[in-house]
Amino acid sequence: MKKLLNLITFVSIFFIFTFKLFASEEKIKIGLLLPLTGQNQEIGKSVLRAVNLAINKIDDPSLEVYPKNNYDNSEGNFRAAQILYEEGIRIFIGPIFDKNTKDLEKFDNAIFITFSNKIKSDQKNLIYAGVNATSQMNTIKKFVENNDIKKTICLIPEANFKDEIKKGIVDTKINLTKIFYYDTEPTEITKRIEKITKYSIRKQNLLDEVKRIEDSDDPNKEKKIKNLEKRDTLGKLGFDSIIISDFDESLKSVITSLIYTDVSTKRVYFITLNQWFDDSLLKEESSQNIYFPSINKDNYDSFSKLFYKKFSKYPNQISFLSYDLIGLVYHLARKNNGKDMSKIFNQQNIFKGKTGTFQIKDNVINHVLNFYKIENGNFIKIF
């Protein structure tokens, strides 16, 4: 019975979107392309619920949102878009995943806002709304410059987002001493970090210095040797901060390998990418004193509480973005009097939402992010 009630509730939400708002003559029509069945249906339903919250918050009968199931594949997404396009809709939120954006350039004068953070140039009518590498690197650059950090190296995994990280580095012109790439297989990570940090050389430096003092006539040699024996290595690192462009277990493996090679947060700044306030990092002692850019945590927590109160479930990260995107499209449409909906992202605009500030120019959305530190089991805001 509980499952039936949940299904009825979900279906009710679905149809409320389509039929709730028809009072105004000048409509702001938004198509919503989501996976409502299949493997990623929970993500799609979470986005749908977040959009419902945004609609209720805006509370304007001129706003109409038309959800469509894209079955989480490019063919289904194209068919769903075509149906809505034929009904006169020219602006779409979705698809969620970049894999489902195929052939959308065939819809003239239409704009599709995807949640992906992979910015491509081959489809001019795609707007990438994810927290992209350029936004993150811009925030890291600000932190580096504010703290007068001179020698920063960047570690990039051999992963499918490698090119996005490289693009973010180029776009922001962040000053890096060197970029290193590494295999994400755990045993390979340690080998690579040893080479990057010149661990064997520094280890040998220590042994050589102990031997030199032992062979010397220094009257304080016993004390000096005792002090050296407390150390793991000897020698400069050649960098004062390190950007680790990784996530989840791979990120933890890199951090562990750095500590193993005698590179700690007491010696250099550890900086990583947006971790979406992953609670597992708070429980890891090795993750303390790590810095990262992200969306506004207070607003994220507030949205999560509101979402849970309404739906008895916590939202996913994409839902938080979708909440803002409804407000963003509504704001831009109102600013342009509902005309030329396909061109509303061409102009330079700034929009402040729950996730933070959006900067829009030439069909590109960048986020102005906050910066956080993990300290004593808490996320501490730096700026």
C-alpha cells in the first residue's frame, strides 16, 4: 500500500506540472527532459521534485513546465524533445547526462540546458550548467593568489574528465609549476606519487646525512642523529601546493600516497575539486586540512531540509542545480519579456541563485563558487 501511495504521489506531482499553470496569456514554457524510468529514474524523479519546489517558490501562473520521460537514452531524448518542440517549446532543461544530447542541434531556435559539466563546442544550442572545471579552477586560482602561493603542481588522473580539467587550466590561466598525470589503479598511484615527490631521493638524502654526521667529529652528533631519525625524508619538495583533480576512493588513495611519501598538509596546501560536501571525507583523518571549491553549503543544507520535509527523501546534487535553473530561465525570460527564448543565453547576465552566482556569456554558464576547508571533522568556509 505504501508503494502505491508513493506512486500516486509521484504521478500527481508529474501532472500538476503539466496542468497547473495555464492562466496567463504570455506563457514561459519550459520542457523538462528526464529519465523517469530505468536505471537513473531516481535521479530524474529527484530533479522533478526539485522543479516542483521551484515552481511553488516562483508562484507565477505564466510559468509552465512540461516534463517528458527521455528513457535515459539519446533516441528517447530526441523523441521527447521533438514532441515538445512541435508544441512550441523552445527552451529545455535537460537532458541530465551528456550521453543523451545527440542530434539536438537539429532543433532550430531551441536551447537545451544540460546538467553536464563537459563543455563542448560542436552543438551550439547546448548550455552546460554543471559545475565545470573552469569555474572550479577560477576559485582555486583566487585562493592561490590570496595566499601568495608560488609553486603549485597539479595532478590529473587518466580519466574521462581529463580534457575538462586541462581546459579549465587553459581558460583560467592559473599559474602552475607543472602538471602530472597518473593511472588511477591504487598500486600505480603510489608508484607515480613516489616519482612526482622524488621520495627515493629525499629518503636517500636522509640516510646520507645520518651517515655523514656519524662519521663526523661533531660533538652534538648524537642529538642531531636522534632528530634526523624522527624524520622520514630530507630535502625540499619543489612545490608549496598541490591540486589533486580527483574524487572518491581515487582521491583518498592519492592523499594516502602523498602522506606515505612524507608530503603532508603541514608542508604544502592540499587542494582538490568540488567534493559536494562528501561526509566520508570528514571521517578520514588523512582528509583533514584539505581545501576545495564548491557551491554554497548553507544554501545546500537549507534546500536539502526543505526537500526532505516535502518528500521524505534527500535530494541528489543535480536536483539542487535544477531548482536554480528554473529560477534562472524564468528570470531571463522575464527580463526579455518572454521573447526570443532561444537567445536568452547569448547576452551577458549575472544571476544569484541558491547554489551561488551564475555568470552567463555566449551560451556558457560559469559558477562563482565558495571555497572550503576540511578541518577537525567539519567543512569550514574560507570565502
